[in-house]
Amino acid sequence: MMACTGFLRTLNWFLIACFGHVSLPDSVHALVRLKSLETQFVSYVHGDPPSNGNGLAEGHLVLEGRHTISPGVDVFLQPEIWADNLGLSSGAVNQVHDRAVRRPSVNLSEGYVDVRGAWLDLRLGKQKIAWGKADGLNPTDVFGAFDYADLLHPERLGVVGLRTFYFSDPGRGENGSVIEGIFVPWYSSSRAGRISTRWRPILEDGSIPVGVDVRYPSAKLSNANAGLKFSREVSGWDVSILYARLIDDVAGGERLGGPFVRPSFLKKRVAGMDASRTIDEGRWEIHAEAAHTATPSGLDDDFVQAVVGARRTFPDLQGESDFDLTLEWAWEHVYSAHKEDHVVVVNRIQRPFPGSVLVRAVWKWNEFVSWTVRGAYTVRGADAYVVMNELAWRVTDLLELRAGFDALSGRGGRTIAGQYEENDRWNACATIYFR
């Protein structure tokens, strides 16, 4: 908790500078409470000699606190503690930018100040930012850094920055427009899977990369990530257009011979849009999302990525059971492919569905039991699929049990399912919620 205490002291100084004398409690326990404790067990079906085991046992404790400092000013804190049997977590405490190869065992995943006004909201600090309206893939989600220790369930990481919302009407966007601005002055990278695990990075030729001479972008204005999004209701549609200039959170690199790669962090420009609306008294929801990504000439692919889909809700399908179905089509068009053979394409992991049908189906048998199936079938290139099943039982208000099976197949292709098709697995999870 020492890192959390240091954060609180810094936060206190910031609040005093901005709003005058504000006194925060000295005890961390007065600011955060236990939220949840999750234990997960994973067993892989096939052997994998390069990895350090076929099973994962993992624990994740989350604490949370939100406190009002003054009218319109709140502080939010979310410390977390990780432990596992495969060395996915290190003994480090709270790395602000989450750049380490392994996640810190004790970390402040989010810690920010919210300032709310009549026309303007500000959020300053470490926060998780998500853009996009689609379900299975979000081409416009460009400010999301992730922990890819598990490619089927990546963990979103917090980034340190300023997020603002300007409302053109007193209804805070209900009858007007919303302009959202994001400024992230320090580079935050996604975290790749460790080379000793089942989800290690794999180059296009199937080899495992070894990074040398890693140099992260320096903290200067020209390397800052920034973006704007304009949102408004148009003829019943919730429409957003956006533009962002940023450094890719997934490192590419230059092949130096053999498995050795010198990582590089490419700047890119993204222009995109999303739109959604509900019809038939909310039973149907339709949406579309697209983004154009451009990178320095010849160093990576320039491409357009898009998702269109619909969601249908069937309430009281049979007795107390409800059924919720989402179908989407995801595709991409590369209009300028990278030209240098020695360059590692950085955005392949961000483009898992070059031409795919995406499905999410949730069958709620009653208020306690549900079955969720998520899947993707790629028809562009080599046939590939991934299917994730999960059965959830809310035993009480304080305990939830989940179990499932994930299957992948890609015939050795370059898709995620093809590269990791030996990672079929069973999993079980228990989550305790604290009042």
C-alpha cells in the first residue's frame, strides 16, 4: 500500500494547488474498501513444450474507493493485487505506466480526480479509456492499452492523462453535442505475453521474438497522444466522429537476424466514426463502427477497419428466461501494405478479424444462471474460428461461480486462432463480492 499512500499524498498536493486547502484522510483504509476477490483455474488440453506449464492458478483482489472532496469534485481509487503460479506477476509495486514485462503484484490500476461543471467535466489521472459502440471489435478504441498475457481475455490498462467533456446544452448532451478531448503526455504501452507462456508473441515466420535495445518514446510534447471526438444525435442515431494522433501501444520493430528484434514505436493517425440506434421499443439495436489508420510510409500497413452489426433482445423467451443475440461482420482493407521485409508489422494483434462473422449469445435461464457463447469465424484467407463458452451461476449476492471451455482452430494460418490453435482450454472461476 506504500504506492497508494504516495499517490494520495501527490493527489492531496494537487487538490491544494487547484482548490485551496483540502484534507485527505491519512489512512488508506479510510479511502478504499474491498470490492472483489477472483480466483481462476485454467487447464490447457494440448501440451506445449516451450511454455512453463499447462495450467494456470491465479488470484486477483480488487479494492475501490470513491469520495467527494467538495461539491463537483470526486476522487476515485482502484488498487489491485495479483498472484499466480506462472510468474505473470512480478514483485514490483505500482508502475505508473505499466511498461514492465510482467504486471506488478500490487498496482493502482486507476486513480483520478473528477471535476464536474455545468458545461465541462474533467478527469485527471490514471484511467481506463474505451471508445467505440461495436461489441466484438472496436476499430476506434485507439487509447486502450492492454495486458495480452491472455489474448482471449486481454486486461485493459490505465493510462495517465487528461480527459475532458464539453456539453453544448444544460442537459449534458441529451439535446445537443458533446466534445470529448483526450491528452496523454506519457507513453503507455500494451504488455505482450511472456515468451515462456502459451500466449507468447509469434513473428510471421513462427519464431519467438527477442527484443534488444528497447527505448521507449521520450516524454515530450511531440510524443504525446491526443484525440478529439464529437458526438451528437442525428435523426435517432447516436453518431460520433473522431480523430487521434498517437504512438502505437503495440511495439513493432526491425529484424536484426534470427529471432532478435529492435523494438520501434510508430506514430499513427486515426480517423473514425461510430453510430448506433435502437428500434422496436429497444428490442433491436443496430450499430456501425469504422476507422482509417495511417502510419509512416512503408513501415506498417495503412488500412481501413469496419464493423457492422445488430443486437436482438428476446425477453421472457421461455418462462423467466431471456435471450440476447449480437451478430456482426468485421472486415478490413489494406490499401498500402508495408514494403520493408525486415520490419515487423506492429498492428497484426490489433487486427484479429480481417473478414469475420462475430457472434455473442447470452441465455439467461433465470436471474441466477446464464450461459454465454462468444465466437468468431474468419472466412477471409484460411478458415479460422474461436469459440468461448461460459456458464455462470450467481449463488448469492456475494458469490459467483463460472466455468467454460475455449476452442481455437486456424489451420496454421496467420490469424490469432491459427497461431494459437493448440491453446484449447478449460477454465473455472469463483468471485467473491464484498459489501
